[in-house]
Amino acid sequence: MKSLLALLSLVALPVMAAEPTLYGRYEYIALPEIGGEVLKAKMDTGALTASLSAKDIETFTRDGEDWVRFRLATKDASNKVYEHKIARISKIKTRSEEDEDEDVAAPTKRPVVDLELCLGNVKRTVEVNLTDRSSFNYPLLIGAKALREFGAAVNPARRFTADKPDC
């Protein structure tokens, strides 16, 4: 009996993953590094990366590293210029590329930065690509990679389930 108990103590039991936090299709997210702005975000499991609405996007080199400067392209944004180190350049395919009858457009290249995001009382640093989303209802799109960082699951029937950001 003792040897059986000793053997069982050596066998590692599988660790149960934490249950994901359930969010709605739309949530408020704060951007501590972008003046503490609070934006309405669309939680989009069909997108891979997060996207932030930006304009006047300009890449440059600082101390041998790639950087980007931009302004927020949101309804009530100030004219403030933000600068961040570029994490990478993403290549985004357009939806028309899936249609064989149309001309195939080259993927667009977007700078990607690591940004702190605050959802409810949870703060995470996630990759966010910069593009002009001013024609969309939601200036911030949270894709699958960021949703994983937050341990999030999305209920599309719900909206704004998290408290206002408080990080």
C-alpha cells in the first residue's frame, strides 16, 4: 500500500486551466500609454491581431531601431502625437483576396506596437497594429491573440459586461 501511495505521489495530475472570463461583443478598454484614453472596442474572434484607429502614421529610425509616430483617429481624440517602438510589421490580407474573380491586391503592411490595454481591472501588454479605422463604429478591435492574453471568452449576445476600465 505504501509503495502504491509513493507511486501515486510521483504521478502529476493534469492542471486544470483557469476558466476564461466572459466578455461581451463590445467592451470599454483603456489605453494607459495613450493618454489614458478609454475607447469602445469590438471583441473579434475572427481577427488575429488587435487594431487601433490611427492617422498620420509615420515610421522612422531612432538609435538604429524602427519607431512609429501617429495620432489617434477617433471621434474625440486630441491632436497629440504618440511615438512607440515598432515590434514588427504585419501583412494584412484584404477580404477581396478570397474572391478568385477579383484582382488580388497586395497585402497591406501595418506597423505593430506593444501597448498596454486595460479591460475591467485586468492590464495586459498586447500587439496592436495601427490603421485608420475612423470609418468603423469601434476604433479598437481586439483580435484572438489579445483575447488569449486576457484569458477571455466572448458572448456575442452581450455588450459591455466588464466594468469601466480600472487598472
